[in-house]
Amino acid sequence: MTIIVWIIALLIVLNGFTFLLMGWDKRRAKQRGKRRVPEKRFFLLGAVGGALGVWYGMKAWRHKTQHRAFTVGIPYLIAVNLIVYLVLIGFIGMNAVE
């Protein structure tokens, strides 16, 4: 069971990071001429498990909420992440029984 605990801890850290990154990007958006976080980076982090953090960051800071790629793409990534989590947990659970 320890591998599941590690996976959950990793997902909590990753989603916390993406949530804070969305807030940091919002602050940088208000400052003219400052380097921002590329949109590709949000999608990459969302694809590897941080989509929920991006989604909550969008809502908390009202950032990227008018971008169709984010309003459609991030919920899609949340669904994909959920399916991967369930398959992974099922696979780990099946191997633990043997």
C-alpha cells in the first residue's frame, strides 16, 4: 500500500504547485512586460496529473477563464487523469492480491 500513498502525495504536491503557478501567472499578467508562464506548461502539468490544480487556480484567481482551450481542455484532462488514477489503482490493487 505504500506505493499508493506515494502516488497520492505526489498528486497533492503537483496539484498544489499548479494551483500556485496559476496564481503567480495571474499576478505576472497584471505587471506589464514581465515573463509569464507559457500556456503549454499548464497543459503539460495538467496532463501529468495536475489538471485539478490548474482548474482550481482558474476559479480562485479568475485566470484563463475566457480561453476556450482552458475551459474545455482542463476539464477534459481532469477526466483523463481520473481514468488513469482508477486504472493505476486497480492495477496496483490486483498485483497486491497475488
